[in-house]
Amino acid sequence: MSHAQNLSEKGITLPDASAPAANYVPYVRVGNTLYVSGQISRNDDGLITGVLGDDMSVEEGAAAAQTCALQLLAQVRAACDGDIDRMVRVVKLTGFVNSTKDFTQQPQVINGCSDFLVETLGDAGRHARSAVSAGALPLGVAVEIEGIFEIK
């Protein structure tokens, strides 16, 4: 089954790809590798802000990370001229978690993105990953995730 069919079958609609907020591009293609700039946690209501270990739970953080997954896939679709099925696989994610210095559950937060990609894309969603703490993230968002994808 295609990625587009999987998304549709699960009732998932990708958002429009966000425009860059500063002096960078949303993605760069080098051969069959697509590097997607960091996507921040946001939903239809706006930015998802908070600090893990302070005013946000791990579950809320994981939900915020899932919104980053949607944003990443939206950028991949945009880079592939609207055809998400040109994505071969997710190669690597780097997740940044806005958290207190003693918070240690960054992997569980970024699982919100990882789990979504595997549930949605199957083996093509399995990836290498880093999950790190950040003392602050742009606009106070809870999570930012960048990705590397193989495309055809």
C-alpha cells in the first residue's frame, strides 16, 4: 500500500508545508537524500509551547512531537512535488526537547514522532535517531525535530 493510501486510510491529512521563519530553506535535496529543516510543534490552534519537566507532561510532549512528524511529512511531500509516495524511507531524526536540566525522558517524548512514523509508514518509517534536551527552543515550543529522508 502506498504512503498516501496509508495516511488516507488512517484519516490523516497532512498540513501545508510551512514557510521558513528565518534565513534558511525548508529542505535541501542532495541526490536521493532529502534533509528537512527542524519542524516545530504546532497544530491547528497554533504553537505548542511548554517546558518538559516543568509545565508539560511526557504524554503532552509526545503529542507535540507527533505534530512535528506531520510537519516533516508535509515538507517531504512539498519537496517531492506533492507526491508523498516518492519517499522511500525515513533515515534519521534528531529531536530537540525544551526541558529542564534534570529532565531525562527526551526519548519518550520523541517517541511521539517515531511511533507515528512507524505506525503510519511501516518499515519505511523505521529510522536512526537522536533525542536531546534543549534549554530553550524557538518561540518557546516544546519540541523541534529535523529529519533525513531517502526519496526517489
